[in-house]
Amino acid sequence: MKLFPSLRHPVWVVMGLAVAIAVLAMPGTPKAASALGTGDSGLPVPRFVSLASSEVNVRMGPSTSHKVKWTFIKAGLPVEVLREFGNWRQVRDAEGEEGWIHAALLSGRRTVLVSPWASDENVPLRAVAKATAKPIAYLEPSVLADVKRCDGSWCSISGRGWQGLVPQRLLWGVYPKETVD
């Protein structure tokens, strides 16, 4: 016997739509992030941040009274902040899923996932920012890396025991043409 209906059950879909409509109707709720603006915190929206904890609940709406949609279990993963409501941040993950996280569970530390959309294509890590430079290593899809800097075309990234350069277009966690110092 199932104690809870599937999350794909029509009742949950209708409840999810009702929550989304209620959140959009809240006074002070920012518009969808289509262009760079400023959130309630005074920081740019949209922007990339990372998870500050190894266990982060993602909720249906901006409060602890909203149901948990899923739980992240890895600190440092990059997420995109789409909007802000008080101390809550609506985020999107690398798979395109959206939900709400309390701001205290997020960090300004910049991280990226290496081509998470690829299933079996390794990405060359290079010592210099040239597509013709000999690779110093190959990174598997979805490798988590710290961002050292990005110049709008290439990013210097690092992990445990390695560092190098990767074309920015192959990373999720930085915007195209974005510079990071």
C-alpha cells in the first residue's frame, strides 16, 4: 500500500500549479529573471551561487511550510538564482529543475559542472587557453570544479589535485561571456 501518491499524480501537479500561482501573486515577488536586475538582497538576479551545505532541501515555495520537492546531498553544486523573496531564493539546477532554498544554505563561492549535458564526451583540460594546446587531462561530464577566473571565453578551474583551462561554453555555472575574477 502506498502511503503517498506519486509526485507525478495529477493532484500534486494541480497543487504545484496553485503554489506557483500563489507565489507569483505575492506582493514583493520579483518578476521572472529574464534580464539582469537586482533582487531583495541587492545582488544581481539572475546569478550563479553554490550550495553551502551537503544537505539542502529544495521546497515548492519560499517558506518552511512548503513541501520539500527534493534534497541536494552534495555541497558546492552550482545553482542559478532566478528570483528572491525575503530570505528565500528560487533556484534552477543544471537539469533545469526549479525550487526554493533558504539563503543561509547558499554560498557566493563560484563552482561549475563540466558539460553536464554530455553523457560520454570527456572535456580536455588545457594548460593554456588555446583549443590547439595539448590537453593535460580529460574531465568527465558533470565533474564539479571551483572557478578561479573566467575571461568570457575560457575559465581557469580546479579540483582536488588538478587545475587548468576549459572553454567557458562547456561549463554550467557561468554565463556566456561572463567574466569572473
